[in-house]
Amino acid sequence: MADRKQATCIAPVNIAVVKYWGKRDENLILPINSSLSGTLSTDQMCAKTTIAISKSFQRDRLWINGKEQDATGKRLQNCLREVRSRCGSEIEGCHYHICSVNNFPTAAGLASSAAGYACLGEYFEYKEGITKIQFTIRQGSGSACRSMYGGFVKWEMGNKSDGSDSIAVQVTPESHWPEMEVLILVVSDKKKGVSSTSGMQTSVKTSKLLKYRAESLVPKLMTEMETAIQQKNYQAFAEITMKDSNQFHAVCLDTYPPIAYMNDISHKIVQLITHFNQYCGEYKACYTFDAGPNAVLYVLAKDVPQILSAVCHYFPCTENHDSYIQGLSNYSDV
Ligand code: 2P0
């Protein structure tokens, strides 16, 4: 097919330590609070996406992990429409075939859609530059804009109604804190019951705690977290990370009807890390949970063996060890 163009991109997962939850504009995908995340290494957890464009394709089609999905969804189509309008005549009359493979549980609260849409962003970045393309890929997944950079990245909520000041910027580069490692404890690889998009819509409508968090708590958390990262202050980093995760899940419970992303095993992991830190007299590990039951631990490299042996002792794996501890990855070397 002479008119067919094809490229493959890889984009990493990002795990927020100050969480994004709630939009102030559902069309432009503008958040009600700023957020901050670490971008993981693509060696361990990433989405690999092949995009083909051709006039001979009859319609847009999408496959995730080999299974064909509905490509007519509003989020994907908004994103593709935006790309079409920006690329102009070059791709007029073309349709897309998009094939994305995640090397980690999809839709289990591990930022899979963020990595997938970040791939689209990488693919089209050459056209317009990284800042502009953020606006397009956010149409697919809000937090995808944070996966466009390595290291620690913040997504500034911005104030303007057109969203022009709502952008992701790198806080520190990959090389800044190489001792920081990320452990992913896969509690369940099942697709989550309530999607992030609909969960945050219900939270915005019903949770007074979310409004208080967004307006009165997150601005201070962002400043404190940025300082902790700049200074490589693990003790401060760990405390803010765990408190922010707890607060986000408290908001989910304050939502009506309530949303419970964490399960009994998630809560046992919280207990284990809490007791472990108490026993050590300082923070050796910190947990954070996204919109799913899986735990993400940010741990300094020197403490990884101790933490791993504690986790394996209290959560022995009788079957496939690898399926429990999905990835051990340096967050930084993207
Ligand atoms: C985050 N999450 O900051 C938060 C924490 C989940 C919990 O961003 O509706 O897929 O596409 O903007 O970005 C997941 O939500 O949601 C998310 P949309 P997205 O990482």
C-alpha cells in the first residue's frame, strides 16, 4: 500500500505521588487540581503502540493487547479529530489502525491509558513540539501528558478557561534521583469496576472533601512535594506520598455512591508498610494506590532487598512469583 504510513512508539507509565482527580472542563480535559508523578523506566512498564495511517482503511480501528476494541468512543475520536485537524491535508481522507500492547495489567489502575495515549503523543510530537501535543493527547487520557517527560513531572492545573496554561512540565530530570526505585505489587490484574473518568465525574458532583482537597490542600502538597524531590528528601517525600494516596481514596469513599478501588489485600499492604516503617524508626518505603487495588512502592535502592523480603514473607507467592511482583524498575531512566 503506497499511501500507508506506519510507526511504532514506546511510552512509559507514570505513577502520581500527588494525584489528579476531577475535571473542571470535561471537553478540554482541565483538572481541578495540579498533580505530580514519577515516570517509570520503559524497560519495565510501558505501552508499545503501532499506528498506521492509510486512505485505503475504511474506518478507524483499535486493538489493545491483541483484542479489537470499539474505536468510535468519544475520547479516542476527539483525540484523533484533533490530530487530523492539526496535520491538515497530509492525512486528509485517511483512517487510523492503532495497535497497542501493554506489558502490565491493563485498566487495573496502573495508568495504562496514560501510557497508550502518550504513545500517540510521541508519534505526532514531531509535528508541533511536545507542549502543544499535550493538549491533543489529554483528549484521550488526562494524565497522559505527564508521561511525555521522564523523571518527576507536574501537571499544572492552570487558571485560564481555554486551558492554555494547563500543561505538564518536568520538575527534575531522570538523572536527578537515580536511587529511587519503584516496586509494583500486583494485587489484581482485573479491569477496574469504575473507570477513572466516570469515577472523577461522580466525585466532582458529590464529594465536598474533593472540593476542599483541590482548593485548600493540594496547592500546599504540591509545593512541599516539589521541595522534597528537589532536595532528595526521602522522609518528606514518603510522608506526602502516603498521605496523598490516603486522601485520594478517602475522597473516593466520600463520593456518592462510594467508590472503593482498594481491596483487603491493598489495606494489608498499607498495614505492612506502616508497621515496617514504625519498626525501623524512619520511612523505608512508601505506598501509593491509583484507581485500582495494586500497590506502588517508591523505595530507595539500598532498602529494596529488605522491603522485598518483608513483602514476600507476608504475601508468599505459591504460584507464579512474577505475577505478584510485576516490575522492579528504576523510575528515572526513560
Ligand atoms: C493520577 N489517576 O494522577 C490519578 C490518580 C488515577 C488516580 O490520572 O479521565 O486516565 O482520562 O483524564 O488520566 C487516571 O485518570 O483520566 C488518573 P482521564 P486518567 O494518576
